[in-house]
Amino acid sequence: MTERSKQPAGPYSSERGEPQRSADLAGFVALSLLPIHTWRDIGERLRAGDAPAVALDRLLTARWPLEPRKFSDLQAAAAAALGQGAERGLTPIAWSDAAYPPALTAIIDPPPVLWTRGSRAALARPAVAIVGSRAASPYALDVAERLAADLAARGLAIVSGLARGVDSAAHRGALSAGGSTLAVLGCGADIIYPREHAALARAIEPDGLIVSELIPGTRPLPRFFPQRNRIISGLSRAVVIVEAGERSGSLITARCALEQGRDVLAVPGNVLSGRNRGGHALLRDGAKIVERADDILEELNEVGGGAGSAPPAAVPCADPVLACLTPGEPCDLDGISERSGLSPARLLPRLFELELQGLIRRAGGGRFVRFDRTC
Amino acid sequence: MTERSKQPAGPYSSERGEPQRSADLAGFVALSLLPIHTWRDIGERLRAGDAPAVALDRLLTARWPLEPRKFSDLQAAAAAALGQGAERGLTPIAWSDAAYPPALTAIIDPPPVLWTRGSRAALARPAVAIVGSRAASPYALDVAERLAADLAARGLAIVSGLARGVDSAAHRGALSAGGSTLAVLGCGADIIYPREHAALARAIEPDGLIVSELIPGTRPLPRFFPQRNRIISGLSRAVVIVEAGERSGSLITARCALEQGRDVLAVPGNVLSGRNRGGHALLRDGAKIVERADDILEELNEVGGGAGSAPPAAVPCADPVLACLTPGEPCDLDGISERSGLSPARLLPRLFELELQGLIRRAGGGRFVRFDRTC
């Protein structure tokens, strides 16, 4: 039985205090402390269903065979981080948590834990990222804010990076529409960078979420920002680039999105300012052109059968994974794995796709339900 | 023997005064007086090598069998137009004229005559059209002028419509670079519309050309402008749209270009103003995105083996038309038709393509030469 399928279904509060779960949480945090070159291995182990302590032990044995103390050191650091997180009002959401966003389980290097502040219901909404230049033109700020407001009004969560310029305009646009927005940070979720966005971050929390994979107290070092970008795209069905120069960091987010199989769209603009070189290069390479929110919604509908995840009226039923599920009956990963003959590592991305297509939904406790209305 | 292959090679001045040629010219003008629903038939007859009087007679017999006087009426009107043209300093360039631009012979509804003012050497250059909004933004004017200047500096002729806004900015840009530009009018070439562009038209003449298919004295009626657009694209290897709203006339030029197999490119811009709806829609449908002149030159190179028509170093020699030509030896249309088994109507567009690819060139007198350097 895998770790994921061990979790009971139900609200989170009821799961707190179980000793196994608490140990697991520390284990996921410990895994998250390992360096970047291990992240793909971690993702592989998590998808294979390893308990975090098992995954950690395997990784350490393979890569640091001469450092027997590393395991307990990491566990201690993780426990300290959990203490600090609790002190600072952060809620950790581990891989095994039913609130862990399914979209992130499909990326190759998922964070074992997300540290959050705010309303984690925001993670359940279909999301679109809007990112772009920090030194944005008034035009870009205007476009980002309008697109975010229009998408948020349609029920989509807006993901961005809380940076100056386009990012913060996107968050503000979502808020102006009474919508939900997620800010993924390149520092601990207890630290707001840049400082001037403290009020914005507070405004995000009631209906949205401040998110970081970095343990509480982590300072905003330059190397964290490109890494953070894979989470911005990983949380999202599509990434919209609003004004990106030739070396814009948002092009990293676009590349991550492509690697993760997410849509990349770009807003065109002035060709003389140089501010749109990056965005226009994406258009040249096949990114969809965005003039208004409808362009994004249409793209999502084409790919995912509805931005609001309403299941389509009729679908092909030749899908082998879908065929293993009885409509309306939740099934855990092990069960689907057994029936389909596919390993959990292969199943999870496929299940995520089916979810995006509106054919199944997550039922809590790592279980999946096929919609009745599908064929 | 076809009409085209009857012409002697050599400079035009030496051909003037030949009675047959003069009669032919009047015949082409008479054909040009027929209404738009006959233009495809006219093109077909011209490509088939009919002498203009023969083509005219066939068309009139088929379509106006009960109007026996129409032939002589048209001939008389043509003679009057030729007189008026001479009075007003216009030079007619008929279909059979070696200066008639080969690019235009490939369109389905070529004008039998072009009335011109200026330097007709401009017709021999590879050309790119730049068109767009009349009520253009300062941004669009700036972009159009820069693109035109950069392309003209590279030896390309810039084709446009002498309209307010983007068109005139394109002409000005070409002039600023000391280049050649062609203005295709929706009225007689002796009438400048809008009036305020009279000085611009005069500045175009020394190295460029004012062009119209309409007989001298024709007033600028609204219906002439969409018809004129097929000549703008027909003269050009590519059409670049700089700022076009949803109902912009330049979208007609883009559609003509697509029908004629020419490249369509568009400059992106502001998505909030509504000024770029048309251009962005073209990008969505596959038009190439233009930020600078190099983007256009690259596109021409990809399609045509070099904007300057330099033949490529090596090419496949499987082409049946190319195989009929001995490198360096000029051959007329009849000869190529006989060798290839293709009718002149089919051959001309193909020869035009080979010319665009830099594999053959026109040798005067309707003859074609294959380049030595090709395989």
C-alpha cells in the first residue's frame, strides 16, 4: 500500500495529531531540504509511493553513503522548520495531503511540501499564471490587471510571483474582481519580498494563498527565483506572458510550462521598445496570442474541456485508465494501479490529465472519481 | 506563336512606333476597360498567349453577343485613353511589355495595362508591400517608416497605396533610405489622392513609380481601392501589415496576398486600443510576426532563396520546367511550353516561382534563362 492511499478521507483538521502523519510531514520537509540535483529522484520516489522516510533513506544511502548523520540532521532541521512555521502562522501542505494540488503532482520535480498562508481552498481552483516584466510599462500593467480581473471573475485562480510590475498587477487584478490569487515566493512564506508588497500579500490571504517550497525564514536569494518559477507554471493550466524582454525571468516560467505540458500564451506589444522581445519570440515559436481573457479561456476549453472543469457531454471511452474507474465510485491510486497495470509514477500524470479534461475529480484521501456523465 | 514571344528583346524605346505594338497596346487598354467579372477570363486569355484583339473579340462574342459595336467602342475609348495618358506624361506598360512585372503575371486577375509615372526600373526590383491603417497611431507610423527604410536600404522596393497613415509612412521610409518605392493608386496615375500627398508622389518618381491600372482621369471611387489592393500584393513577394483594425482595408490586401501565394506578415502592437485586432487575427492564423526588417528578410530568404535573387549554391534539379531549360540559354514561352508539355497558362506561374527562387531570370522579349549555377 502506498503512502498516498494510507491517508483517510475527510477534512484536514481531523487528520492532525496522528503520530504517523506528523512523522510523515517532518519526512517531507526533510526531503525538501535536499539540493536541487536530487529533486527529480525525489519526485520519482514520491510518485512511486515511498513513505518520505523511506525515500529519504534511499536517497541518502545512494548519494551520501559516507554521511550517516545526514538523516538525523535533516530530520532535526525539518522539525525545527515545522516549529518555526507554526510560530509564524504557516500551514505546510505535504505531498500526501489531499489538498496538495494535483497539477503539481504531474511535474517532474514537485516540491515535497508547500508552506502556505491564507485560504488553501484556492489550490482547488483551476489556475492560470500571469507573469512578466518587473520594470513593466503602464501598458503591461494595464493588460495584466485586466486579464487577471476577467479570468478571476470567471472563477479561475491567478498564479504569479508577487514581484514588482506585471506580477503584482496580476494579483491586484484578481483581487479587484473579488477573485482568488496565489503568490508563489522565492523566499519563505513568512517573508514578503519585495517589502512594499506586504499589504498586497495580506490582501491576498483571505481568498487566496501565499505559497513557498522554502522553509520558513529562508531569505530571498537570487537562485530561488528561477526554481520558484516551475511552481508558478506547475500550479497552472496555462501561463500567460505579459511583456517579457529578451532575458526576462518570465521566459524561464514559459520554458517550465512547456516542459510541464502546460499552455504558453503571450500578449503582444510594442516592437520598438525591446520590452516584448521575449514574448514575441514565444509567439514566433507557437505560443498563442492573447488580446483578451476570452483568448485564454478558449485555449483552456480546447485543451481541458472547460475552464470550470464541467465534464463534457460525451467523450471517447477508449482510455485505459478511465476504463478502470466506475463512474461515481472513488478509487485509490493502488486500486487504479492494480486494475490498469500502470505504476503510480505513470498513473499520476495521466490522472492529472484526465482531471484537466474534466473526466475525473479527486475525492480526497488520494482517491479519484470518474464522472457519471462520461461514456 | 504567342503574343508574348513575338516581342523583340531590347530596350523599349526601340520598340515604340511599330504599328503592331501600338495596336496591341490599344488592345490591352481596351481589355482593361472591361468590368471586374471578366478579369479572370482576361487573365486566362493573356496567359494562353492570345493577342489582345483576339482576347477582346472572344470575350465580347461570348458575353455581349448582342452588342456588335462594343469592340469598336472599346477600341476608341482605349485610343482616347492612350492620347490622354501621353498628354499627362503617363507611360503605359502592357502585359506584353518586358517591363511588365513578372510577379503580376502570376496572379489570377492581372491588369492588362499598368499606367505609370516615374522610373519603371523600380518594377524590376524584388518588392515588399507595407500597408496598414489610415488613422494610424504614432507607433504604427514609426514602425512602418523604419521597416520601409531598412528594407529599402537592402535593395527591396517598397510597395504601398499612397494613403494617409501607414502607407505614406512606408513610402517616406523608403525615400529616407534613398530607396525605391511604388505607389499603387485607386484612381488614374495622373490624379493624386489624397491631394496632400502630391509632394510625396513627386518625390517617389525619380527612383520609384506611381502605378495604376485605371485609365488616366479616373476619379478615386471607393470601389477602386479594394481592387487596387490585389495589385499591391501582386507586385510583392510579401505583404507586411502594420496596424490593422478589424475592418481595415489592409486585411483585403492580406487576403489577396494569401490567394496569390505571397507571404503575409504582421507587426504586433497594443491589444487594448483595438487598432491591432486585424493584424493580431492574422498572426493567430499563421502570419509571421515582424519586429524588425530582418524578420521579413529571413522570411523572404526561406521562401525565395534570397531577397536579392542570388541563386542558391545547389538546388534539386527534379523540377520538370527547370529541366527544359539549358543554363545560360534564353528560351521563349512557346519553346518551354513545347518542351515541357505545359500550357503557357500553367507555365507562367511556375516560371514566376522559379524566378522567385532565384533559379531563372527573365531575359527580355518574354524569354527566360536558367542560371548556370543551378544543378
